[in-house]
Amino acid sequence: MNSRKLRARSTEDLKEKMADAEKELMKLNAQSAQAVIKKPSQIKELKKTIAKINTLMREKTQEELQKNKEKK
């Protein structure tokens, strides 16, 4: 998923997207252990998406902390 599209989402949407991506990754890992999957590149793409979401969530948290510090 594109970083710009992810940045436009709220924190709650990012959490939902993260949960969905992790579930899908578990399914693909189980499938790859049992048999050959059609698109092994999907695993790599999901890992990258999860990393992007983690990064964006951390950035948003840090921005909120900065805003709180500035208000004081």
C-alpha cells in the first residue's frame, strides 16, 4: 500500500489495517509451510506494509507528544 494513502488514514484505521495485514501474513506463512504458494512476493509486500504502518503510527504518536509539550 502507498505511504501517502496510509498517511491519510486515522490511527484507528491504521490499527485495523495492521491487524488485517498480520492475519493475512500468518495465513500466507502457513500456506507456504504446507505447500508452494502462487505469489511468494505477497509475503514480502505484507511485511513492508506492516513496517510502514508501524512507522506511521510511531510518527503520529510522537507528533501528539510534541503538541502536548507545546501546549504546556
